[in-house]
Amino acid sequence: MTVSEKEIQVYTAVFQLAKDGKDLKSLRVQDIADACDMGKGTLYEYFSSKDEIIEKTVEYFFSVEVEAINAMILVEEPFEQKLRKFMLAFVHRTQKYSSLEVLVAHSENLKIPCAFENNREKIVAYVPLVVNLLDDLIKVGIAQDVLDKNESKEYLRFLLLSSLSGFVMCIKVSNDPLHDTKVLSAMESAIRIITTK
């Protein structure tokens, strides 16, 4: 996803407005222009509507988060360490407020996932990116002889996703996931489940 500096400035401003609790449904283009220190006319040079601004903001932050996860997977290190870092990233995101999580939470108020309702193919287009991330992680696990190469790719994806989902649920119910021993124990349990042949 190629974006200009001005577009990033707009996306960051929309994210900050959402993080500050502004209702994106009642937000006006002028509010966005003020937040990113631009004229309303300048915004219309890049976007046709408020809905497009919000849609592109969600797309942008989704791609940024996918790229960050991908970069983490590509680092040369033992599989368990990579998996632990990957899982800790989820914990840190809950502390910092994941940009995507904040924006998706606001999209519920819009009654549509931003402007995606009429354009579901944009969401579907990201599915292969997520599958590729899982497959890259699986390749590392197989190459390091941590995951069973005789298992199907679908089984290994399911194993990773279900373990990660359980771990994320532990994070969501914790008041202080960075210091909660139950969260850390759940992480180690998930890693043990994933890495046990």
C-alpha cells in the first residue's frame, strides 16, 4: 500500500481522534482537517468523503500492523523465541491500544465496518496476507524441526490460530496483562501446545 505523507498525516489524525474517544460517525471532514492541520479543500484533493477517509485509515493501519508482524516473523531466531515475541506483541498492543482495534471498535458505531460494507472484497483481499504470515511462521517451525512436517498445513494453521485465540482471550480479561502471571502462564501453555509433536 503506497501512501503519501499527507495521507499518513490524515490517517494518524483520524486514529488519534478515535483513540481520544471521538465518535467517528458524528465526525465532520472539517474536524479531520483541523486535527491534521490541513485545509478541508486539501483533504478533498486526496479523498472524496469522510467515509473514504475512515475506510482508508483502517486499511492503512491494518497493512502497517500486518507488515510489523511479518517483519517479526522474518527475523532469524529459534521458533519458540519468535513465537514468544509474536505473542508478547499482542500483549503490548493491548497496552498501547492497537490502532486497528481502536478503529474497528469505532466502526461498530458506524453500523458498518467503515465503508467496507459495500466493498467486502477489500477485506477478503487481506485474508491471503494473514494466511501467508501463518504459513511463514509454520515454515520456520518445520525448518527448525519444531513443528511436524507430516501434518497438513491446514492442521498447523488451525493449531496456531486456536492457541493464539485462547491466549488473546486471556489478555482481554486481564486488567494488567504485562504483569499478570496468568497471562504469561497462558503464553507458555500455548507455546507448549504448538510445539509439542
